[in-house]
Amino acid sequence: MKEIIQHFFKYFSQSPFELYNESGFRHELGIFLKKYYPELNVKLDYPVSRMFNPIPKLANKEADIFIIESGVQKHVIELKMPKDENASHVDLYRVIQDLKFLEQLKDQGFETCTEVFITKRKNIWESINGGIYKLFAGDSVNLRSVTKDEIQPFLIHGGPIELGSTYKAKWEVINDAKGDEYRYFMINVK
């Protein structure tokens, strides 16, 4: 799946479109997958209740992009695209939550589980803040479990998130049709 998503970003760099929100980005990726990989059965915003019977306890209730390949191999792509100029703990916390969800799906036998994060918020990769921000700062991300001390009080209800692994990825640069610079990373969950 990583190669397919890399193909999408190569296509995007040659034929950029406007990036305006996560839903639009998800639909553009879905259209690309259906056009260039017609053998894949691609479903957007797919409920986990339709994937499992009985339904296991999972971190999320739906998959951003659910793909069935050759009738049996299951893949999931989770996307995050914060849309305003201020990075928030909530957006970054949800990336860690997505990784937990993807680990759970991997444990349930999914072939590949991939997180894609794209943003034009410089304050994420240039952050000098501590807490959850430090996991995203610099030339690469180093994502891991988050503790109660690393999350803002308003997120305490969600609680700490324990991941099974640490995930590293390099920030990549891309421009949309308006010339706005975005950075993105992609992580395949183990």
C-alpha cells in the first residue's frame, strides 16, 4: 500500500489540486485509487461494524479508507489533515489514536494499515513546545505512546494511549494547486 500512496503523491506533485480539508483530500485519494487501481474495492468512511462480526473493541468507529484486494486482503488508510493555522493538541492526539486503531486492525489480520498526515501548519514541524508537539517537531516525526503528562487537561477524558511500537517517518514537502506548501508523512503500522 505504501507504494500506491507514494504513486498518489507523485501524481499529485505532477497534477496538483487544491487542498482545502481532510474530506476533500480523502475523496481525491479515493478517486485516484479507483482510477489507477480498479482491482481494488475502495470504500470511504467505512464503519467497523461492517468489517467485523462480532465487533471487537477498537479505538475508532470507522476507517477513512477501507480497501479489499483480491477479495480477501484487507487494507486501511487513516488520514489526518488539520485545516486551520493553529496546531492543536486534539489533532496531534488523534494521530496517535489512529495509530492505536491501525495496530488493532493489524492484530485482527489486516494486510496493511497506513497513517497519512498532511498539513501546512509550520508550527507543527517547527514546534519548540513540549508535550505531544515534540513528537512531530523537526525533520521527522517520532511517534510513540502518550502519557497523561503529555496531553492537555481537556483531553484527559480520552486518556493516555499505549502503542505497541514507535513509528518514525520523514516529513516530505509538496505544493497544492494554489502553491501552498504542505508537509506530509506516511507510516505503515507493524
